[in-house]
Amino acid sequence: MTNKEKYLLMFLGGIIVVAIYWFMIYLPLQEKSRLMGKEIEALREEQTFLALEYANKEVYLSETLEAQNYVQRVNDSFPAGLVQEDIIYIMKTLEDTIDSLTIQTYSIGKEMVVVQNIDEESKTDENTNYEQVIQIPVSVNFETTYNDYKQMLSFIQTYPSKLSVGNMNANSDLVNSQVVSTFDIFFYALESPNREYEPTEHFGTFTPKNDSVFRPISSLGIHYSSGVRAGEIHEVDDLVIGITSINSAMDTVNMYRAGQENLTKITADNPDNEPIEIHVSQNNDSYYYRYRTRSRTYPEDYSIGKEFVPGQVIDVKVISSGRYDAQDTSGVNATLINDTDLPMIVRVEYEDEARPRFNVINQEGNVSIIQ
């Protein structure tokens, strides 16, 4: 090989070495350097952004806290679920809070979804993220004083859980200084898979004798309209006797002056027949009543009695009830004494025809039993 050829080979080898260096080392390094430059620029921009964000740190913390408080307020206003026991408890609290309010009936409507938000991206056969507001209406009707009517509306507006009112109809009863009203109370709950509903045992262990949902109805027995036969005299009831089963939430025997239940009532709770006595007497033009069970009397001084003004007759209403089963043996053995110039009319309602609870074992004077 000649020297010329050797120089040519060396030149070509140098070119190859330079080409390898250029394409395999220099160009990749240049590209890497360019990319790193872009990353550095991006990091500088991010640093500038974070510096600005950090400068606004207190603003963001304040807004975050405000948002958290807002979410908490919403969660506090909308329970995670709603069952009938929750509604009954709130209605009972409303009734207990307002002095003159006695809700004798209310009806709980069907649950309805009023707002719903579904995360479409999370939909699967087994799980879907969603939030929904449910609404349950409760229709009520009642009579109360005007001031207590305003207190009731304030109770609904300020109750910790969300409540609202709709379909309101109110009328003024000027004769009795009452407001007669019907409306719907709407109860709400915010449901989602992320909010677990934990039922509350509002009433604790339920004791039927002590834990009736409704208050005693003081007007029970005042207005009697059915069962009056042709030619009979009947006025506003004077005395009331209630008789029921030992399984009832009420005591088996309740006796009181009609219209004055809270002041004059005496009771007994007996699985068998409780001995009772009603005694009405007269002194000139004044009339007196007294009654007793085995262990209680009204009035306490049983020898005197309590004065009252009857009409043309002395009306005694007996509100009985049907038997539950063969073991239901509660009732009364009644002694009825009428020492007046007026007839005593005893009307018995809802009696068990096969096994009566109201048994008269002794009667004196002008006494008639109507069933």
C-alpha cells in the first residue's frame, strides 16, 4: 500500500470518528441540553407562580376555611338520612315547645328527590358517586293562639335541621281568639355514599305506659253526637270514664271531669277489674260530684265532693275498647250512686260486646245505662 493510500485511509477513519462523535455524542448532548433548558425555564416559571401563591397564602387559607365552614353548615342543616322516627321526634319537640299547641293528627307523605347530582365518570355496575336532596312533607292541622302560632313558625325557621313550610292556609277564629291553620312542613336530608346515616334512638327504650307519642287529648268526651236515640236528652258530658287494655299506652282506667282532664283526672292500672265509684249528690240547688278507684279519690276529701252545674241530666260517658285476646282481662266493677233530683245517663261507647269491660255491680237512684 502506498503512502497516498495510507493517508487516504487515515483521513476516512478520521471522518468516521468525527461522524460517530457528532451523531452519537454531540447531537444527543445538544438535545438533552435543550430539553434541560426548557425544564429549567418551566421550573423558573413555576417558582415564580409558587412565590406569588405563597404571597397569597393567608388569603387561600382563609378562603379554604370559609369553604370548609360552609360545607359544615350545609351538612349540619341537612342530615345524612331521614326516617319516620326522626320526623315524629321533631313534631313532638314542636308540640312540647309551644304551650298552647296540641297536634292531634298529622300525616307523613312520600319521600321525593328534589335535587340530584350524579358523577357520570364514576358509574359502574356496583358503585356510583352521587349526592341528592330528599324531601318528605308532613301535613298538619291544629288550633292555637296567635302568639304561639308565630312561635311555631319561628321554631320551624330556626330549627337546626332544614325545615320549610308550604301550602299554608290560616284562618282567624275571633270567638275563641285562635288561629286555625293547615300547612305542610317539609323535612330534608342530603344523601350520598360518602355520608353515612347513623340512626338516633330519640326515645330510648320505649315504655308504653309513659311514652305515648301524643299528649292526652283534653277535649276527649266533650262533644258527643252519635248514638242519641229519639226523645233522649243529651248535653255536654259531665264525667268521663276511659277503660282500656293493660297492653295499651294509657292506664287501664281514667276518670275525669269533661273539659278539665288535667286538673281532675285520677287513674288506675289493673290487669283485672278495678273497683270504681261515681257519686253525685245535691244540697238544695247545688250539685256535687266525686269519684274514686281502689287507691285514689277526687277530690281528696271524698266526703264533700266538687260542685258543678249540670244540665237537665247528669251525663257520664264511658269510653271502652275491644279485647286483645283471652288474656286481656282488664275492666271495671262500677258502683253508680245518684242522690240528686236529676237522672244520670251513662252512655257506653266502643264496648266489647262479648266480654264487656264496664260492669255495673251496684247502682242507686235514677241511673240509666245506654250502650
